[in-house]
Amino acid sequence: MKTLAAFGFHDRESPHYWSIRAHMEREGWTVVECHTTAKGFLGKLRDLRRQWNTMRGSVDAVLVTFPGHYLMPFAWMLTRRPRKQLFFEAFVSLYDSDVSDRKRIARWSPFAWFLFAMDYLSCHLADRVFLDTDAHRHFFIRTFHLRPERVAVAYLETRHDLFSPRVTPRETRGTFEVFFYGTYIPLQGVDHILTAAAIAEKKEPRFHLTIVGGGQTYADMQKLQKQLQLRSVTFVPTVPLSELPRMIRNADLCLGIFGTTDKAARVIPHKVVDAVACGVPVLTRDSPAIRERYANHPNVLLCPAGDPQAIATIILDRASRSLEPKP
């Protein structure tokens, strides 16, 4: 049996880490942890080096886990003598996320160049790079000039110990409950969700939307809610992961992402995977990535990106069928 060290400061309880670990185990690896919670970047390096020294003789390969771009040069040095395979769970491009998608850094700033260089270096140091969709894989191959055979796909999975269908029927309600959770990054398109809510509540007073989370555009979305004079939307702060399954299962419809950025077309959001696992219908933007896994899934509804009217139309159609009197 081959042994693989999961190397980094990853969140060991996150669905994201569970996904890559499960993928590697299916490939025949026994996964052990070389994980640090030390403070500071240098502290993390010292702690990882100490742990590596105790296990290097029993490990066949190292997987630098997300977020691990800045760890890759260090891991590369540790795996030269004796030589070990070095895998990299890239998950995202630093440059693409902060410059192209979130637009937090100007394209021509020196720091943007640095992020691109880190993406390029960390991928080229690896024997194999893992991405979350085939669309993302092709983007990395093209953008960072990687050899296709060195780039693989490990799809995101759900935490099956948490996300599962209801075992009892939902309570009868007089509202149509729509649920979204996220971090308010641009690719999620929360502005399109709120605009769709404004359309929906004018035609269906029993419509209600709960939005859980916080992040980059949260303040702007609060302003947009006031501008649209929304009465049907409830904002809830970020909740523990363990609370999300209950909230998903209590919804009539969950929402995925609706942003128009290039990155939004290359990802399958966790919120879609989790809703499917809970047996709850989910509406998300159409994209090459989502069609890789859910093109014909009965519980995954697709609409054009950045189109609040399309979002509202599907919500209203589902609401009318859900709320109509039962014979």
C-alpha cells in the first residue's frame, strides 16, 4: 500500500479536504497527516519540517493541500532527497481569483505579476496538479503551459456524514422558502439573486429568501437590499458547517451561483453538491463545468448567468407548483 502525506495547514473538517482525501484513497493511497496549526508562515514551515523529518522514511508521496501555493517551493525541497512524488491540490489560481475574478488587485500591479508567478511556479514544481473540474483543468493547462498528462481532476464531494436527505417530511408551510449560503464573492452573483428576489416578491407574496454568510460584497448587498426595498429577504451571519444541512433540507429551493466571470463558468460550487446530497432542488447558472456532472440531473435547474429575470421566472414557477392547493 502506498502512503501519501497530506501536507499543509488545511481545514481537516472542510468538505473540500474530504473530497481530495477521498479521491486519493480511491486511487489506492493511504493518507497520513503532515498538518500544522502553528502561527505565522515561518512557524508553519518549522512545524511541517519537524513532522516531515519523523515520517519521510515511511511516505511515498506528498500532497500539498489547498491553500498551499506558498508551501510548494518548500515541499519541493523536502521531497528531493530522498526523492518523493509531489502532488499539488491547486483548486484555484491566485491570479485568477484576486485579479480577474474578485478584482481586488489591478491587473498591471507588481503584486498581480507575483501571484501569476506563484501559480506558474507551484504548478510546475508538482509531478501532478489536481483541479476541481475539467473546465478548470483546461484553463490551467492553457494559462500556465502545463503538460496535460500532469493535470488531473478531483471533483468536489459532499460531507456524506452531514449532508443527506431528510428522513421525515417537512412541515407544511404557507411560504416558498429559498435558501442561499456563500461568501459574497463576485462569482456567486448575490446582486443577481437580490434583483431576482425583488421581481419574485412582487408576484408572489409568499416567497421568502434566506441568505447565510458574509464576505467581500456583503456591505454592497445590504445597500442593494435597501435600494430594492426588499421585504422577503432575511440575512443571517455565517453559521457552522454542521448547521447547513438542516437549513438546506428546510428549503423548497436552494440557489447556486449566477456570476458572469470566467471563473464562474469553470467551477461547480459546493452549495450545488450539498443541495443534491440533501435531495433538495437547486438552481444555478449554466456553464461547461456544471454540465460535466449535472447536465441531466432532475434536481439541478440551470439558467443563464447574470440574468435575474430568468432566476425569478424559475423561482416563481417552482413556487406556484409548490403552493397550489393539493386535491
